[in-house]
Amino acid sequence: MTRIKLDPETMVVNECWAVIYAPRRTRDRFPQGCVTIVESEQAARATADPDGHRHAAAVLGPSRSSEGQMLFYLVRWLDDPGH
């Protein structure tokens, strides 16, 4: 799902757990302001509020876009039964 790959030699971009504010779950990248990083998968699931459009996810980031924004890339939604 994500467009960027982890470089095992560096710690510039990391895979982490997060809660993402996403009214529509059709995107695969999110600005930093929509992403709350949490310490564990359990914390992401506990903090999620689907009715409030806040969804638990695994993400890669942050990564600076060509426009200078800090972005996180979706690895997977934690409540997606297909993953």
C-alpha cells in the first residue's frame, strides 16, 4: 500500500503505530497534523474512534514531501479484515 520503502541502514523513516484522522479512508498518505503517533498497536486500537473518523493504523514516517510537508504513509489499517 505504501509508496516508500524502509532503509534498514538508517533510522530516518520508521514504521510506527498511529491513529489517523481520516473522514475517507481512500488515501495512502497523510499530513502530520492528521496523525497521532502512539506507543503500541494496542494503544492505537484503544485510542481509535471510527465514529469520529479516527482510525488505528501502521504508518511509515515522517517523510518530507517535495512541497515541504511532513507526511506519513499508510502501511495498513488495523481494523481492515483483509490484512
